[in-house]
Amino acid sequence: MASISPDRVRVRTRDDDSSVGELLSAVTSDVQTLFRQEVELAKTEVRQEATKAGKAAGMYGGAGFAGYMVLLFLSLAAVLGLANVVDGGWAALIVAAVWAVAAAVLYQRGRARMRTVAPKPEQTVESIKENAQWARHPTR
């Protein structure tokens, strides 16, 4: 949870001659600082996650290209192998049909997993909820 920096904390006693306006001003200032810090926390959290996702995406891209090349040559080998048993056109059609089934299965699984992605910054949301709870009931 974000906290107010020590130099911003003011300790007040009952003996202070502070007016209600000054106290309200101090509370407002502290709340503004708190919300600015929460926004900064959210930005930092999202930035860190985006950096991790970008690096992972680059690795997936390289692996995808390498896998594509492997599958291309394996498919070519399968077509040439089947061409010894059936006509070359039918061999190519059979291999294409196998890839169509694989693509459909992968699409469905990827779509299902994408629906589980939650892009909101969980820590920041929880921290804001705690701060709002405290603001409603500061003595608890």
C-alpha cells in the first residue's frame, strides 16, 4: 500500500490553535498526495508487467518462427512421403486437412485462455479499496 512520506505527516494535538479550515486543508492535501502516490503505483505496476510481457512476446515470436520452419519442412516431408502411396495432390490435401484441424484446436484453446486474462493492476486496486475504507472510518 502506498503511504504518505514522513515529511508530509503532521502530528496535531488538542492544544494546537489550528482552525477547522487549516485542518481540512491539511487533510485534503494529504489525501491528494495519497491519490497521486496510488496513481504512480498503478503506473509502475503496469509498466513492469508490460516490460515482462514484451520480453516474453519477443521470445514467443522467435520460437514461433523456428517452429514454423520446422513444421513447414515436416509438412513437405509428409507430402513427399504420402506421394509414394497416393497421388501428390491428394497427399498435399491430406496434410493441409491435418493442419486445418490443428489450427482449429489451437484457436479454440487460445481463445478460451484469453478470456481468463485480467489486465487490471490488482495491488493498486486492493490498496485503493483499503484507503477508501480508511477514509470512511479513520478511527477503526
